[in-house]
Amino acid sequence: MREPHTRRRNVLKTIGAGAALTGMSTVTGAVSDDRRVEPEDVELPYPDTKYVTVGDDVYDAVNHHWWLLTLDRDRIDELLRKAPVASDDVQTHSDRIDSLRSTYTVEQSEVTSTRAGEEHTYHLTDRRVSSLSHDRQVEVAETAGAVLDGFAAEGDSQDVSTNWYAKTHRKQAAYVLDEFNITNSYRDTLRSNTDDPDQFGCKSCQVDWLPVPIPDYVEDAIGAAVRGLGNDSEAKHPPFHFYLGDPPSVTIAGYEISAPKFGGAPSEAQYFVQQANNAYTASEKARNLGYAAHYLQDMSVPFHSGAVWEQLNYSPTYTDPTNFDPRRDIHYAYEEEINENLEDAVYYVGDPFVDDFKSGYPYYVSDVAQGCKDLSTFAGKYGPDIFESVLNGGKDSPWEWNDNGRNVFEKTHNCMSEAGNYLRGFLYNHNDYNW
């Protein structure tokens, strides 16, 4: 079991900590008494949480609009009524949903025990059905757009906000940095620069973030859709703020995209570590480590490491086969709720998320790129589940984000705990940890 932060820190200090060194220590790694741990040695806050994933057969059949098959049917009609469409169109969309569900029925037919919890996977009940034709895909995209329009019309508009990157990134870093023997100036510089990548996007920007043989115009359309999840003034979200190590296959403009990865966050983080290693001053080192930490932190957010195609919302039309209609309401409704419960939590969240950061150990992180990939693999499992749960519960009713026992906040506590331990492990490679 996890121990309370104060007890853990006291015990580790009693066992022995390294001598206090300056922020620009020449020692890489840490003290001789190395008690870093592997992720599998740590019990998560909610090891038995339930979550759903989506089988490849479902993606092959209906692409990223699988949630039209699984969302509560009454909830879909509720969202259609709230959408800014004519009543006749509401009925048309509702009829399309019925037709889609009669053709493609799904069930949670596979249950697997994983470190992230109890994984339930949606599969088709009849895998002999054909994939959507182009014309039907256009119709389904129109209907999905109407449902998402209804969600967007619900309550306050959720958009990119400086509240997330100015508070959460910095707060997370501050909690972890308190455990290192570094100067206040070094600590403040590193912490305050963890939010900057949301303003400049990326610096290296060179890695092939979608290594699959598709025409440039298709890749450009996907990249533009990813950037559409942010904006150019407050929070830029190029593909280098995302990473999926094993993304689902989807069909875009007639091209099957079965990429080995999606996104470039690991390479961008590694670039800034190289800059930190070549730094001439403590301030320069801290600034670049802060930049690198940002991309690692992003990987703990299930909407940066999972459910990306769902957010990009590929919506082909009869005249534009590369049309996307990116939707960020679900993403930011979720992030805003995390932000609001970071240090003081309401009843349905449980403990404040800061508690997950204040208790933990440094993980063995061989390098920041691998740390990004490993954290993405963990948090990304929750992406489809949280996407569905937020859409089902409503942006202004987070207490309803609990679908059949699948509690969004249990999964978020797990992600926060992992983020703290990976961040400790990453910084451990560059600074001296106060055991």
C-alpha cells in the first residue's frame, strides 16, 4: 500500500539522504543509497478500477465513431435535441443511430486484468459485418457532429485555458521538486518553465510523428486537426504534445492508417534534455529540464495519450474526403475538473489530486523519451473510457462521470500517481534526490 507523504519522507530521510548539493550539481543520477523502484512494484491508488477499451474489429467497422454504438441511447437523443438543428434533422439523425446500432452491435466480451485495472473491451457481436461504405461514413459523421454539437451547447463552453498549463504543470513540478536538494533559484526556474511549451508548441519539431506511407495532403489535414485541439494564442497543441505507441487503425480519405505510433512528445522531450545536458549555466539547465518535463506530464493525461482519433473527429463530406471537425470540449471539460480539484476536492473526486503527487517514489527512467512512452502506454488505456464517460455524463455534471462503476476520477488518481513517480524518476537522472 502507498504510505502517506509525510511518513514516507520521514522514513527515507532517516535511512539516509545524499549531501545537499547545488542546483548545478556535477553528479548525474543520485546518491549511493538508490531506492528507486519499478512501476510494477508500486500499488496504484485504485488498482481495481474498471475501464473499457475498443477492439480493432470495432474501429475497422465504424472508425472512431464507435461511441455512437455504446453511449446511452436516451443520452444520444437528449444531445440531439440540444443540437442547433431542425426537428426534422433530429429525427433523421435518430433514425441513423437506430440503423447503425442494428447493423453493428457491440458487447464487452473480453475482460483482462492489467496493472491499470480491470480492462473490458468492446467487440462486435458479429464480426462478419462489412465496414461502413464511404456514403454511410459521411452520414455517420454528420450525425456524430450533431451529437457533439449538442454536447457543446450544454452548459458553459469549455475551451483552451491558461488555467491548466499555468497552474497544473507548475503545481505538479513544485510538489516533486520539493524532494530534491537544489537551490531555490534552480527550483523556481525549472518549475516556472514547465508551462512554456504550451505557448511555443515545439522547438525541434523534426520527428516523423505519423510514420505511415500516406500522401502529404492527408498528413497535413491530420496535423491541422491536431493543432485544432488548441489555439495559437494560449495553448498550442501540435502533434508533439501527443503520443500513442500503438494507435488503432483508422481509414482516412480511403487510406488505411496503421501507424506504429502517433505523435512526437518523446522526441521533443529528449531534445530539451540534450539542451539541458549542454547547458553552460544552472539556469539554462533548469529551463530546458522544465520544458522536457512538460511533455512527460502531458503523457499522464489520457487525452494526450489516448482517444486522439475520437477528438480529431474525422468527418468526410461528399466533396472533401480529408475533412476533420476537431472537438476539444470533452478534453477541456475533463482537464478543468482536474484543475479545480487539484488541492481541494469535492466529494465525488475523493482526495485532492495533489495527494497522489505527494506520495510516491522515483521510478527507474532510463531516459525521458522512454519515460514518455511508458507513461503514455499506461494513461492512454483510459482515453476511450473517459471520452465516453464524460460525453455520457455531461460537461456540467462531473459527478455523473461514473458509468456502470467505471469512475473517471479513480483512473485520474492513478494517472496522477504515475505522473509524479515518472517525473521524480526523470529529474532523478539530473539532480540529487533527498531521500
